[in-house]
Amino acid sequence: MNGQSPTDPQTSFTQVLHMMTEGVLGLDQTQHITSANRAAQNMLGWTVEELIGQKLHSLLQARRRDGSPYPENESPLAWLNVGGALYFIEDIFWRKDGSPLDVELSAALLPQPEHDTHAIVVLRDISDRKEIQANLLKAYKELDATSEDLEKAHSQLMQSEKMASVGQLAAGVAHEINNPIGFVYSNLGSLKAQVGNLLNVLNAYQKAEPALAGHSELLAAIEQVKLTADLEFLQDDIAKLVDESLDGIHRVKKIVDNLKNFSRVDTSEWQLADLEQGLESTLNIAWNEVKFKAEVIKEYAGLPEIECIAAQLNQVFLNLMVNAAQAIEGRGIITLRTGFDDKEVWVEVEDTGKGIHPEHLNKIFEPFFTTKPVGMGTGLGLSLAYGIVQRHHGRLEVRSELGKGTAFRVTLPRRRETQPDTAFRTDED
């Protein structure tokens, strides 16, 4: 062989180790490093000379990624102490510069120890793979969050459309009822006048009865008819019946007017509106929910008209009133307040109910969040109300005290302005 001596097998093995792309560490019985290849040196930042003689755990696995101690008996390599073998276990090693290194490692005891080397550990740098996994996980979480946001937006849209449909239905019903109510109301007015005229005629005939003194049979027949008809009662009761009917029709007409004013389908665009009138109409719509739970106190300041979409704000007021009634256990008080300054107006709905837990205050406007029992609420009412107020460039604020009650305040600009949406905040003062 041209005078060259045969290649030393140990030298060839060492050369092969240094050519490998995986890091290789030799360990003695106490897991001190006895050898290392160049790939391990490049991965870890220590030279081969610096690695040899070091305790593997103390140098490379002394702590976890969060900085907490990593007990040696919890390391996967601890299995080597009892003659075990590991394959493709993911763990973390620490470089010389203090940065973490994600590794996939396998380790095994040698059947025949080589000098002081009793075990071999093979390392593969999986930092890129872990970064890709982390990016994929982040992308998945972002996609999941986006999907959840879309689901929430879809639910809110469905709820909004449902409310709009209810408003249109209410307006349609109000329109259909208004026509017969109109002529019944008119007819009852005419009937009252005509019944009055008939009663006047009867009174005139009664005054003429003495002139029939010589006609005893005729007088007896008339008296019998009066007794059978109970004329005195009829004269008194007919007027009452007509008056009560007119009052009932008037109340129905008021409900119809409230329905029309509440839905405001014919005025769904931005225009000037009286919020106190909207409060009154909404209270009448919610009255069946409120009247059994609370006395309503009104503290109105005489608000100026503001530029808004009145039907949407009426939905906000309805939600706040119903929530206030539902928050009261037994019977309490609901106070409707208004106020204004040069730039803004505000409407407040306060109850003497059970209040809201402080830890819930920052969640109550989140879609699907509800403290009501299952089946009692969707968790979309306040979220939808918050969205409506934001679209009006206003603020929806809440203050609450457990056992004493809650107040929601809607603050709105007096004129429609282009300004950024105002973030939700709470006032616990």
C-alpha cells in the first residue's frame, strides 16, 4: 500500500464521529462526558476540550426553560443509571451562551465499554422544527380565535336581525291594529253621544207620565217594562260602560303608538330624536316584565333631541330595563335618569337588585357571557347593546355594588360625529 501503514480503526471511528451531523457525546458511569464530536461542539458552543470531564446534567440540563431547577433524577438520561435505553426523546439542553437548545436525543449503554465510555448519547437539533411547530400552533390559535370571533359576529348579526324583524313585526302589527282601533274609538265616541240623546228622550217621556193619569192600564204596562229593563240601573250603567270602553280603547291605542314609536321602522336612519320619549315607549313595552318586580322612579332632565337611530337605542333601553327587573329579587326600585351638557346626553337605568360580582364587571359585555341560569339568557343582550352604543360613538358604563344594585349609563354625543369607538370601562366608585 505504497509503504503506508494500515489505518488505525480507532482513528477511523473518531473521524466518522466528527463527520456526523448529529451531536454525539460519550458518558462514563457517573454521566461525565468522556468524548464529543464536532457537531456536538457546534450545537452546544463549548469546545470538545471544554466538554470532556464535565457532568452532563450540571452543564447542559441544570434548569428547565422557565428557569426552575431540573432535578437530575427527572432527566430522561437518568434511565441510563438503571440500564435503560431511550429513543427519540425531546428535551432541552443549554448552550454555553445561555440560550436554550431543543434537542431530540437517543441514548444507550454500550454492550462493551470503550475505555471510560459506558454510554453514547446522540443529539439532533430540532430548534427549527420546534419553531415551525410553535408558529403552526400560533397560527392555529389565531385561526381558532378568528373562527370564534366570526361565530360571535354571526350570532350577534342573527340576534340583531332577529330584533330588527321583531321591530318590523311590531310595526306591522301596530299598523294593522291601528285601523280597527281608529274606527272602534270613533264609533264609541258616536255611541256615547247617541246613547246620551236616547237617555234624554227617555227622561222627557218620564216627565210626561203624569199626563197619562187617566190611562191606568197604559201606565201599568209602562211601569212593568221599566221594572223588567231596570231602567234606573241602565241609565247609570250604560254611560259607565261606554266610558270604560273608551278608556280601554284609549289604552290599546297608546300601546299601539308605543309599539310604533319603539320599533321606528319608518325612521331607521340617523335623525333627531327625543330619548326620553323613547324611554317612555320602551318602558310601556317592558311594563309587563317590570310592574311585578319594581316601582319605577323617573328623574328626567328634559333632554334635547340628539342625532341617532332611535329604534336601535330603544333596543338598548329595553335590554337594560329587562335586566334591571330580572336582577331584583322580590320587589325593588328601578330609577330612570337623564342628563346632558353642551356636548353629550346620558341615560341611566339603575336597580336595587343583587349587584354584579367585581370579577364579572369586565366580562359582562363579552358575547355569550351571562350569569343567568341555563336557558334564561343567551349572553348577547349586553354585547349587542354595547355594539349599538359604540356605533353611536358613545359609551356604555356600569357601576355595581353587591347587595345594593347596579346602574348602567349610556352616554351619547348630541350630534353625529366621526370619532373612534370608545373602549369599555367600569366605574366602581
